[in-house]
Amino acid sequence: MKRADKAQAILVYATLIAFVVMALLAMSGYIQRRVQGIYKAAGDAFGDEEQR
């Protein structure tokens, strides 16, 4: 494998990893709210549905 081909492959993988990380960061707020909603629904199902 030529040196330029290796460099290009590394650049492609680095770009792909950066894209995935940015997508996860962008979705982190949604995921956090979703998990909290699931916990609240479970707590409401077993509790008396009071909020303090």
C-alpha cells in the first residue's frame, strides 16, 4: 500500500469517527430526556403519581 493511500484511509476513518461522535453529541439531549421520561413513567406506574 502506498503512503498516500494509507494517509487517505486514515483521513477517511478519522472523518467517519468524528461524524459519529458529533451525531451522538447532537442526540444526547434527546436520549437523556427519553430515559428520564421512561424512569418517570415507571415511577408513576408504581407510585401514587405525586410530584414534589
